[in-house]
Amino acid sequence: MKYSPLLSELISALTCLPGVGNKSAQRMAFSLLERNRDGALKLSAVLHNAMEHIRHCERCRTFTEEPVCEICRHPQRNESGLLCIVESPQDVLAIEQTSSYQGMYFVLMGHLSPIDGVGPADIGLDELEARLKKEPVEEVILATNPTVEGEATAHYISQLCDSMNISATRIAHGVPVGGELEYIDGNTLTHAFSGRRKL
Amino acid sequence: MKYSPLLSELISALTCLPGVGNKSAQRMAFSLLERNRDGALKLSAVLHNAMEHIRHCERCRTFTEEPVCEICRHPQRNESGLLCIVESPQDVLAIEQTSSYQGMYFVLMGHLSPIDGVGPADIGLDELEARLKKEPVEEVILATNPTVEGEATAHYISQLCDSMNISATRIAHGVPVGGELEYIDGNTLTHAFSGRRKL
């Protein structure tokens, strides 16, 4: 015996969520049925709406339901001449929350990874090249993750910028503020020393 | 700056799932948008369908989209004269997976808990009483959880059965099979000793 067909279908559909296995899906299904049917109906509607309407911004490739996202429409940001390259929309949010950067973004939606078959075209580097040719970008700030793939991607884009005579910079790597030296890994410490600055 | 309005709405709607906070909801939203839009659309449809159609079985109160669930429609089970009382539909599944019980069920969908305002009517004990009067039940098996509330609920129902001259039994409590004595709590060990049987 299993649950009724519709209930089984609901449980199996919930496992499409990342990190949700069969047991969590059961718990979610029962919790929604018992305590939050309105919330579940709302989720169903928003989920449908979002999947139908959220596309990539035509300029920076982040997720948005409009053709061009809010940041790309911002006039002062357009005049800044700064273009920050990040891997994901979450990175844009993290940077925006610091309020310290007032330029434009370009979201790769991934990183170069030949082993997984992800090449330059898959992360929109042809679009980036076209944009660099068209727009007056003075500096490209490479804010990809400090992983092997992120570094490789940053290196690839910096070569692209070189060939177009645009200055490319990489965000600083070093000891996180509030961190303690003894717990920092050797690689980060090496970066911190090689990137030291005069006080 | 936040995400686009629709994306923010999706993230907030996902937090209606139990155990999903803002950060997990973000991860889910991006994962669905990037990698599994079809799965999300399916989930949206199934969620709507399930919330609209899944109700309680008229006889045993478990979740089902039909008026009476599959187990309650089973002729041999109806003739068994056994009625097992459990707290939740998940308990029915757990018992069914053992294949050792072939009677009927009654699902309380909770337990007596005066402190939370849950009284006998809220867990369907009036329906249970009507059913016991109407149907030829020989034995009521109390399989509520061995918690304070579960025990109180079992005690309450056993008194109800007494007043109707129906035999009420409680499932055995003791050392779980495969468990090691040294790790078993004292309460369980006391139960195991008082419930000992002749070999």
C-alpha cells in the first residue's frame, strides 16, 4: 500500500526541489495539507507565473521578468564606465548589499568548465564581447569566485579585455575582515602577502 | 536593491514550505529557474490539484482524493473486526509497510492536547464513537505515539471503548529490535521489564 495516487504524485513532484528527498517531501506535503493550503495554492500560482515569465536580462543576463533589469536601466550606473563580472545573480545581490559599488554588472550564469562541456558561448562571453565593443566600458572588474574554474574564467576574460584595450582588474583575495590568521588556509595567506599594500 | 519583484515573490512563497528559510528558498528558486523549469511547472500544477482535491476519508480521516480511501474500501479488512487508532497518515504507511496488520484504521490527525486547545472533537473522537456504535468492531488497537499526549489520547479512547464494551489494546513498548540495552533510556527499559512475556 502507498498513499493515494494524487498524494504520491505531490510527494514525488516536491522532490524536484534541490536538497529535498522523499522523506522531506512527505513532511512538506503533509504540513501543507494540514496547516497551510492557502500558502500552497499561492506557491503554486507564483511558481507557474515565475517559470513562465522570468527570463534573462538582455544586457546583463541576470534573472528578471522585464526585458532589461532595474540595474541596467539605471542612468548613473550606465555612465559609470565600470562593469563587474560575476558568476550568479546571488553574487549581484551580495555586492549590492555592501552599497560600495555603483557600476554595471554582467552575470555569467556559471563559469568556464571544459570538463562539463561549458565553453565561452555558454556563459555569454560572445554577448560580453559585443557589449564591450558597443559600450564605453573603462574598467572590467572580475568578481568570479576564487575557485579553479572561477580563476580560469577571470583569466580568459582578462585576455579578452587586453585584446580590446580595456583595463581588467580582479577583486582582492586575502584574509577576511574579522578572521583570525591562525585559521586561514595557506593559499589565502599567500595571496594576502603577495597582495600587501603600503599603509 | 533586491531581486526583481516576481523573483522576490517566488522566494517568499517558497518559505511556506516547512524547514525552508529565506536562504534555502533562494537556492531553490535559482535552481528551478536555471535547471528545472519543467519540474517546477509540474510541481505548480500538482500542488494546485492536490490542495483542491485532497480531503479526509469519510471513514478513517486519512488524506485521500476519493470520498473513502482504498483501505476502507477493502472487503477483507472490513470483516476483520480490528480497528487501529493512529495519529497520522504517515503512521498508517509505516504499519502497512510491515504487512503484519490486516485490519482497518482510524486516523486522529493529531492527539489530545488541552494546552493547545485540541479536544476530543478536534481529533474526530465523536466520529470514532459513532463508528464504534455502527460497525462490528471487536478490538481497538491503540497505536498512538508513546509521548505524554499520545498516552493520554490512548487512555481517553480506552475509556471510551470500555464504556461500549469493546476490547482496547495498546501496542507493546520495549527495547527496539536491533537496539543495544546500554543505549536504551530508563523509561523504555522499565516498560520492557513490566511488559515481559514467558518464552
